[in-house]
Amino acid sequence: MQSSTNSVNNLPKKKIISIILAFLGTIAPLGGLHKFYLGQPIWGVLYLVLGWNSPLVKIACAVDVVLYLLQSQDQLFFNSNNDHGEIASLEQKSLMAQNTVDVVSAIRELENLRKEGLISEYEFEQKRRVLLD
């Protein structure tokens, strides 16, 4: 793999395409194509409808270009309606559920140790609070 000093080569292709489409919206009456590409068709239609008669869409597209340049790939696609955002959301929920299961099992183990007299009530409460925080 070659390392490149050109920052454009370091950007993922989906991000580059989004930036190019948003930039096209600033110079041509094509504002909104980047919104369709990102899985936001309602915004895309709004940009296209308003883009024919209003410079507001060109300004919005320019702002989108700057925002897309500043955002990471995950941030850019996390809020969009494509598969990548849905998968990331599902993975995050799965990790949260796994963490909850781990905390519950740890508290149960602490409860068993307390019942067996191996730790005091005070130690149980301290460790339980640490687990819940």
C-alpha cells in the first residue's frame, strides 16, 4: 500500500463523492444530489425544488461541502439512512446490551459473595455502585 501526502487520496470514496456532489450544487442547478446519495431523499427533493430559483440552496450546498470536509467518514454516514449508519447503530446497541448483561452478571456474583459472607455489606455496596457507574 502506498502512502500519499495528498489529503484527497486519504478520503474514502463515498465521502469524496458526497463532497463532489455537494460542490456541484454550488455551481450548477443540481443542488440536492448529494442528499439523495446520502440516503436523505426528502432533503434532496427540497434542495432540487428550491434550487431552480433560489441562491439559498447554493449556500446550503457550500456549507454542506465544508461540513463534509470536517466530518469523519463515520460521522458523515452515521446519520444518513444508508446501510452503514444502520449497521453502526445496531452494533452500538448490541455492545450496550452486552455491557448490560455483563454488569448484571457481575452484580449477581457480588450478591452471591455477600450471601456467603465473603464480602461485607459495605464492600458489596461500593462495588455495586462502581459497576453501575
